Amino acid sequence: MPDLDRIVRDIADEMRGRTDRGEVASYIPELARVDPGAFGIVVIDRDGAVASGGDSEAPFSIQSISKVFTLTLALGMVGDRLWKRVGREPSGSPFNSVVQLEYERGVPRNPFINAGAIAVTDVILSGHQPREALGEIVRFMQFLAQDTSIAIDEAVAASEQRTGFRNAALASYMKSFGVIDNPVDYTLGVYFHHCAIAMSCRQLAMAGRYLAHSGRHPGTGLSVVPPERARRINAIMLTCGHYDGSGEFAYRVGLPGKSGVGGGILAIAPGRASIAVWSPGLDASGNSHLGRIALETLTKRMGWSIFGV
Ligand code: DON
């Protein structure tokens, strides 16, 4: 049996020393202030044993990783009717692409590109005030991570609200096709705020455990989603979780994963472990550069790729 603790420590040591770190996101001004030298990793196995290295307790902006949890919530609210609003095919396009929406008459390709996630947020918002919808999302994260200290970083949310013109374009465009039900400003407000939730690698790995264990959260013994739904969310993470870098992530890492422009990645080793890594420097597709390399090393050394050793 490979020694998980040791491998995780080795990875953290190696990543600290690397100079190729990618570029920190700057289109959300507040994110540009993050230390590009940070690196954290946490792996939580089926029994709840935690292996961690580096800045594993430091909170960072989860950004698009929140889309996994909003997808889970929206499926819980409307079930398969969600797939009338949003597709589930990989886009092969950047996360904030505008052009594909026009070809596809305002229906986003999948729930993880920005347009798709905004449509999913709109579903969660319907019938609620923005404040209630956000409360629901934050409480879901707190429950999954078993940690009531998890909160929205208001400075990051305000920063994106001031500068998120592309998302505003995507939302308005979808509204023109009837894909968005609520006022565009409300839907965007909830979207920007859930992207601005701050969590540490430890909290994020805790929150992802239900996806590694057939929908059941081993920490609480509670069923979060039926097994079939966990399997399907994992499938969408594998095919769409890294946008136009999803093929490369599957090729190198071989796990369902979801990235965020804050530099975090949540990866799921089904039946085995929930994994969170964080390094703020991004590659050209907006995915954590060292985060991906760290996960590639981990899956190789543990033999955890879903495609075999
Ligand atoms: O909407 C945005 O652009 C950000 N709030 C989230 C984008 C993101 O995290 C893309 N992922 N790598």
C-alpha cells in the first residue's frame, strides 16, 4: 500500500519549490491580491483520515468550484427538469465564452461554464429572495463541511459585481431567450456571491466527500443525494469540470474534478477519497497550474486514476 501521508507531504514540498506557477487571475481585481506562492493539499479517505500538506487551512475563493454544489442543490429542487435549461456536454470553449450561446439559442452547454452556472443559480433563486437563496447555499456548504465558520468573502463578491460585465452579457442574453426567470441583477448577485465563498482545502475536501461515497456523507452518515445522482455529477465533473482543459485533466489526472479561478480544484477518487488542492497561479484555460500537477502526481503514485494504473 502506498503511504498516503508521505506522498501528500512530498507533493507539498515539491510544489513549494517550483517556480512555474502560472498567472493569478486578475479580471476579478480582488483575486489579484492573493499570494502566488501559496500551495495547499488535503486528502480525506473513506474512514475520515485526513492527509494534508502546505497551506491546507488557509481560506481561498472557491469561485467555480461552488458550481458543483449549486448543481447538487438545483437537482434536488427540480430534478431532471433542470436539463431543459442547461445541457450536459463538454463545451470545448473558455469558461466565459459568449459565442456558443448564440448558436445554441441561449441554452448553455453544461452547468459548469459560466452561462450554465448562472442558469442553475436562477433555478435556485426562483421563489426566494436573493438573500434566502444565498443563505441556503452557504448553509449547504457549512453542513457538508461540518463547519459553521464558512462564509462569503464580501470584498471578492463586490469586486466581481463591479467588473463582471461578461457574466452580465451572458445572463442578459439568456434572459432574452427565456432561460433566466428572475431579474438578471438578482440572479447575477446570487451567482457572484456564491462564487465568493471562502474555504480552506480541508473544508472543501470535507464538503466533497458525498461525491466520493455514492452520495452518502460518511462524516454524518446522512444521504446527501441518491447514488445515481452522485455518479452523474462526477461524470459531468470529469467531462466539463475544467472547461476547454477537461480533456487534458482527464488525460493527466484521470479523476472527476472541478476548478475555480481562485486556484482551487476539488477532485473525487470514487470509493476512495475526496481531495482539495489550491495554488492560485492559473494555466491558459483558467485552471490551477500546480494544482493539476499535484493531482497528477497523487493519482499516479496512489494508482487512483479511474482509468487504471
Ligand atoms: O464568473 C466568473 O468568472 C467567476 N466567478 C468564476 C469563474 C471560474 O472560477 C472559472 N474557473 N476556473
